[in-house]
Amino acid sequence: MSIISDVKMKTRTLNSLFVEHHVPHEFDFLSIDVEGHDLEVLRGLDLTEYRPRSVVIEMRGFSFEDLSSNDTCCHLEERGYQLVAYYSVNGFFLRRDLASGE
């Protein structure tokens, strides 16, 4: 496959898209898979304002032996999410207040 043309596009944060489309501040499921830009996209969402109950995000190069070395895992854990599973290249996180049964 060859590149046919380059197109410049303006990027937007998840926050701006959520505001524009009136996404509720609490919702069930957020899945992010944007081919290597997953953490960058996640950082564009204020997780103190929007509180998905669960998040699935692509995390390549992940290791259970050293969770603290994974920026995506650290980002979500610092914002109240707990890693509950990892399959293939995807991390599955649950909001900590739900994971603990509070």
C-alpha cells in the first residue's frame, strides 16, 4: 500500500468531543484504541469530570512484573482506576470505588 496524499487535520481532545456531544459525566464503558496514541488520547480526558465505570485501552509492552513502569497504568491508577485484567494488548480497568465494592 502506498500513500496517496497527506491531509492535515485539526486534532481534538476527548473532553471537547464529550462536551460537544453532551456525553454524561458518568457512563459505563470507554474503549480507546488509536494505534500507538492511546495514552495521548486518554490524557485529553479529564477523569475528575468524566467518570467511566470501566476503561479498556491498548497498552503495548505491558508487564505485570513492573506495573509502575507503564505510563498508561500509572495515569489511570492515579485517577482512581484499578487494573483488573490484561488480554492480548489491552488493559481492562475498573473504577476503584466499583472494584472495591464501595
